[in-house]
Amino acid sequence: MYLLQIDWDPIKYIDLGFFKLHFYSMMWIVAFISGFYITKRIYKNEGESEESLDSLFIYSVLGIMLGARLGHVIFYQPELITEDFFSIFLPFKFKGGFEFTGFRGLASHGAAIAMIISMYIYNKKVLHRTVLWILDRVVIPVALGAVFVRIGNFLNSEMIGEYTNSKFGVIFRQLGDTQPRHPGQLYEAFGYIFVFLILFYCYWRTKKSEQQGFLFGMFLVLLWTVRFFVEYIKVVQNPERADWLLNTGQLLSIPFILIGLYFMFLYKPKTKSV
């Protein structure tokens, strides 16, 4: 046993007999609950009602979970569309025997796209401000939620890194490893903590929340930059694309970073003429 080497072989769930409570699912629940209380504080500061907050929670949960699932299927596992279609939308596996699995396979890129769409619908039907107003504020709890989701990936021994070729790293025993790997999930979680703290500070301690689109753009730039660089040490999820200069996760991150830079430095909100 070395000081910077961890043998990782945890249980993934609590078996309740009729139901398996997966720790990964629990991390998603923690993410949404923590996000709710942060947003509640922001909404109170903005003078928004609790009714609009409750609606935001529903739109966020449905949008992010659906988008994350569809994003994974479209970008990483499209064969599910023809091989096990109903498992895309339900927490069950039907191919090869019926089994409760929880929602396995969730892509952050799909969640980001769905978040924007769901916030557009939420603003149009409930809030009646601007889409960027809500996006500038909702990205703060989303950044914190991303921390818990990556911790969930670590508990699940998934989204692992490459071998470190040193004594440093984590040995994922459930994957049959005997050599340490980079804990890519924890690298990302650590990076997302700083993304959250920066956004939180900018909202409460600066005037940047008044610059429409700035916090949303900063979120895109910071979060996807962290994702882009961590991808260099992660195991490629699409083996057939391993020979590309950039992998799928990096290619999908670049547009988000560019959009973020646009909202930070180039976007000018439209003003209605009097």
C-alpha cells in the first residue's frame, strides 16, 4: 500500500430486497436538493415567489434527466434505439431479461442542451423575464450538482482514467484492475468545485449578474474547459473513435466553450425602443 495509491472496491448499492438503492442515484438526488436550496436563496434575493421556484425545480429535473439520458444514447450508445428502446426512458433493462437498473448512461452534454431548452420553456410559461436571466442564476446550483454527479461516477467505478504508469492513482478492483488509474471523476469534481465557487462569488460579490449572459457564459467556458482537459487522461468511451486527435467528449465541449466566450465578451442584450 502506497501513500498516494487507493484500492477502490466499494459496494454500489444498498439491497432493500424489492429495490436496489444505488449510491449514484443518491448523488443525483443530493445534487437536485442542494441546487434547490441554493436557488431558493437566489430567488429570495431577487424577489421571486416560491411558486415559481417550485416550477423551476420540476422543469430542471425533467429537462436535465431527459436530456442527459438522450445525450448519452445519441452520442455514445445509439444502438439502444433499436436494441432496447424502452430502456432509454425507463430505469429498467428489457433485453436479456427484465431488470431494474436505474438510469445508467447520462451525458453532461445532453443535460446542458436540455437545461437551456427547459429554461426557455420555463421562462415563457412561468417566469416571464428573459431566458438569460434565469440561465445566469441556475448555472450556479448546476455547477455544484456536477460535483456530486462526478462523485457518483467515482462510487460507481465508471468514467475511469487511463493507467498512471506510476504508484499514484486508484485501483478499481471491481473492474479487475491491478494497476492504478487516474481518478478522472475526482479530477472533474475538484475542478467543478472551483467553477461553483467562482460563479457563487461573482453573483453575490460583484455586479456581473447585471451583465446579462455573463455568468451563463462563464459557466460554459469554465465547466467545459475542465471537461476538455480531463478527457486527455480518461478512457475513451467510443473505442472506434480513439484514433481521432480529439475524442467525442472534447469535440462536444468546444462549441460550448465558444458559445460561453461569446456571451461573456461579445453579446449585447437587445433593448426595446421607447
